[in-house]
Amino acid sequence: MRSGVWTSILIRGLCRADGIDAGQTDSVTGLQELFNEGGTINGLAVRINDVTLEVGVATNPNPKTVSSSFSRTDWAHVAVVFDNGALRLYDDVTNVA
């Protein structure tokens, strides 16, 4: 972060879509927040919303969002890269958004 505004960040971790809805292991519906830091003016959020992996970055005054289909019930390596205005989303090593 420079002068209070995101300029570059890398977030990565393991996630899967099963068990989101009320602990049901056979469900891939619902909302699961994976990461949320900052706020609506200067922040980054990653979540699974039903079967969509969604990422949003707020960099005043230019918010960006990307999303990709995500219904994997096996563990997946997910990475988010924000670098000088470009927002990218990776599922394993594949750039999906």
C-alpha cells in the first residue's frame, strides 16, 4: 500500500466449495467469505458466492471486480494478484479471470 491506496498485493490459499450451506458437505450453495481486509474505499475481498469465486478490490476511486465459476469440492490453490491496477484470479495455476 502506498499513501493509503493499494498498489500491489498477492493473496493465496487453499479452498473448496463443499459444506458452505449450514455445514452440509453435499452442498455448494451459499456465501463463504475467504478474505476481507480494508473497506469499500481501500480494501480487498475474496468469497465464494454459490458456485462463483468473486474478488473485489477497492482502490479509491477505481474499484475492480473479477469472478469465475467455482464448484470444486476438492482442495484448490487459489491466488489473487493485484498489481498497478490489474486484477487477476488463478485457480491452481490457471488464470481464470
